[in-house]
Amino acid sequence: MTIATQLERGLDAMGLALDAAARAKLVAYLELIGKWNKVHNLTAVREPAQMVVLHLLDSLSVLPHVANARTLLDVGTGAGLPGIPIAIARPDLAVTLLDSSHKKATFLRQAKAELALANVEVACERVENWHPPAPFDAVVSRAFAELADFVAQSGHLVAPGGTMLAMKGVYPFEEIARIPSTHRVESVVAIAVPTLEAQRHLVLMKAA
């Protein structure tokens, strides 16, 4: 099965309708990661079929939960996950990719240029020290180890009434118990990623 066919089947299973141009950009993005991985070790996942599931479909599972957002920040984005797949699927959404690694920021700028992502901005800063001109409707991360750290370091970047979204594996009972009183959990959603047997949960948090 080709990568394009696998992606199309995964999108169908998730009920996501993306046009041919968006699907082509998603495939091109994976190819770009693969090319850079040979030299720069951007991601641990190397096998293309796994990349479709773990990079693309996993990232796109966030889409229904940022439907009303106009601006989104991806904290600790690494190779652009989940921010770039979301930006490709939602060209109307202004997506900022934040990472403190200069190597990764270089890749992100290259991806923005090659994929012609006019709705993407790249910031190479430490999250706790970064103060952009305006806060964001949605702040997402799948890289932070602890929910409490995510809240403590990124909470100032969320607009009033905005949402913090943390992508997790198994239901993070203990981490939720350690979230500071400044924030509350609005919901924890079980996410189904096609052909992925591991558990996935999305923790949605707001300022208390």
C-alpha cells in the first residue's frame, strides 16, 4: 500500500475530508522528514507506514477540538507535530510552531517554505521566556512530559477563555492530580487513531 493510500484510508476512518492538495502536502511533509532524518535525527520513527499513523493521523486527531480556534500554538513542536499537519488541514488557522532547538527550527522553516504554508510561523525560543505580541486561542503539545509543567510554562500564552490541549497516551490520572490550582481540566477525551493499538487521550484544560 502506498503512503498516499494509507493516509486516505486513515482520514476516511477518522471522518476527515481533506482535499487532494492537502493530502499531497501531508505526504510531501513526511518525505521531507524522511530526508532530514538521514542527517539530523528529527524523529525516532523511521518507517513510512508508521509515520503516517504516529505523525499524521495522531496529529490530525486534534482537529475536532480546535474547530473554533483562529490561532494555535504548538509548544515543543520538534519536527512540527502536531502543528504542521493541523496547519495543512486548516489553512484558515494561524499556527505558530515553538521549539528551542535551532536545528529543528531550521527544519520547520524549510518545511514552511517547501510546503508553501502561509498560515505557519516559526519561533525558536524557550517557552517559559517567550512573550509574543498576542496570546493564542489554543495551545497544544504532545512533547511535554508532565501536565503540571505544561501549565506552568505555557499558561501565559493562552488567550482569556482559550484552551490548553495536551496529547497523552494512557489516561494520566496522576498527572491530572498534580495540575496547579490555576487551571482546571475541562475534559479528557479518548482518541481513536486508525490502526494504532496504543491508547491515546487528549486533556483539555482552561484557566480556573
